[in-house]
Amino acid sequence: HCLRADIAPRKDLPPDLQQAIGPRNPRRDIPLELVEKIIDEARPFNIPYVSFTGGEPTLHPQFKEIVRMFGEAGYKIMMVTNGTHFEKTYEAISSYRDRLHGFYFSMDGATAETMDFIREKNSFRRSLQAISICRVKRLPFFMQMVVTACNRHEIEAFVVLASKLGASKVTFAPLQPTLQTTHKQMNLPPQEWYTVKEEIAEHKKLYNIAIAPAIGFPEASPWNTCDPLKMRALYIDYLGNLTFCCQLSDYGDGQVRTDVIANLAEASLFEAYNKYVAMITSYQQEKLRRFKNNELTGCDAFPCWYCAKYFKKVDWMKKFPDDPWHQDAASSNSTPSMALSEALSGARNPQFVPRESLVPARAAAQQPV
């Protein structure tokens, strides 16, 4: 089981897309007091791992302190990073390297030309520099690539690169259509993903390095077993919200927050977990109803796409008639059967409430006699 914390928000969208979709949630970083509260309330759950995600988690201004807090709490630490400012990252983690499970380097290609085109200039070089530090310091690391129309031809080359660099594992994730990827025409058509999945399976047979496809590829069964539905991971975003899944957080235009279960500045982790159970039950009952009534589409074989539609995260796709996913999005009239309206009401960006006011009995017990 794993606690996944999005401690620093994602990068801003390009100005043209920002203007098209309107205002977004302001850039904020999760406060230390809330991190302390989460660690305290998570102890009875005996969660062994924490995974820092983002955006870029190392950009949190108090990243070193957050690493210390989770390290001293006994967590094994994982981190998704692109290698930005990795010297500072190593400095933060060096005192807790015995607690380090590994770095997951998120890359978008096997060459500088491809990755720098998708991200920004020198992105590829920065990732390789960070990986070289891991090799010299003997730190465990993994490499992962989101497959897109821009890098689909570099799948095998990425496996070869990961093998040469000494990664413990290489992971391929299917691109989830977003405003950015649709705007840049990076989305592969649904039928192409079956070929990509077969190609990855062939590489698993040919190379000694561990190769794993991430969740999101088309499945034969409609009943996928991703970590959120198995309750093997609790995802907390940078606003302190417990959300249904990390894939859904801030998805699309960031204003559709149907995936938010509860804000942990206002509710205890146990209360939020109880609502999480109810949300999963509602989700599965609705999917069973659609299955019984033969309402599932061919694209619903893609579990993450189904969830994005279920939580109404891709309604914007209806404005992109030339995209290969447009037809399925346009024909969808799905409405989440939440049974959790109270969890979705209230302010979108609640102010953090100091820990003492949330747990007065424990705070009182800590006062000197």
C-alpha cells in the first residue's frame, strides 16, 4: 500500500490554452502543518510507502523538510521526478537513503530531439545528469515514458537506453488525452494502443530489464484492478484533497473536481477513507449497470479513459472534432453517480485550518501540566 502525495502543483498551461479554458486553481504548495496532520492520522493504516508526485515535487519550497518528516515517520520513499535541480534533491534525500525505494525518472523520449520537443530545451540532458548522480551514488532508479504520437517510434530505443543506464525497471504509460496533448496533436487513436501494447509485450521477451506497462492500456475485461479501485493507494493533491486517483487530479481544465473525496484540512483521514469506500461502491455499481444494459463503448476498454468520462473530465474534448477520441467523448452523456454530494460541496480551495483546531483533544494532551 502507498500514500501518494502531490506536494507541488503542475506547470501552468500555455497562454493560448489558458485563455481558452478560463481561470484555474491558483498555484499552491501543500503546507507543512497539513503534511504533519496527514502523517499523524495515517499511522493506524500502517502504510509502508510514500510516493512524491506533482508536477515536479522537488520544486516545493520545503521539500527537504517534507522528506525529513516522512523519513522520520518510517516511510519508504519513492519519487517521480524529471531530474530538475537534482543536486538539491540528492541533498534532501541523502540523510534518508536507507529509506529510499527509488526515483522514477519521467522522460518523454529516448533522444534529446524528441524529449526537448515535447517538454523544453535541455530536458533530456537534465534527466541524464540526474541519472548519472544516481549511478555514482548507487541510488535505485527507474525510468518511465508516457507514449505519445511524438515518441511512439522510440519505445524500443527507450528500453535500450534504460538498460544501458542501469535502470532497475522501465515503465510505459499510455497518454491520457488532455487539453495540452489534444492541442499539440499528441493523442494516438484508440486502435493504435493495441499495437503499442503488443509491442511492449514483445520487448519484455527480448530484453533482460524489467518492463512494465502502466495502467491505462486497453483491457479485455471491463473490471480493471488498478490501485485506486483496490484501495492500495491513497492520493492526496497539493490542496490537501484526498482524490479518487492521481490520473484524475487537475485533469482537463482543473475546474471539474468530481474526483475530490474530502479535504484533509477539514476532515480526518478516517472520515475521508470512509467516503472513499462509498465512492468506489457507487462507481462499481454504475459500471455494472452500464455493463448489464450494454452501454459500454469500445473505448471503455481503456480503464483510465472510462474513468475520465465517468468523472466528466473530458467534456472539453467535444470541442475538438478532429481528435481521434472526439467521437467517443461526444457520444458520452455519463453523469457520475456519486452519492457523495456532501464531499463535493463547499469552497474549491479551502484555507488550511491549523492542526490544533482539528484535533483539540490531542493538542490539549500535549500541553505541559
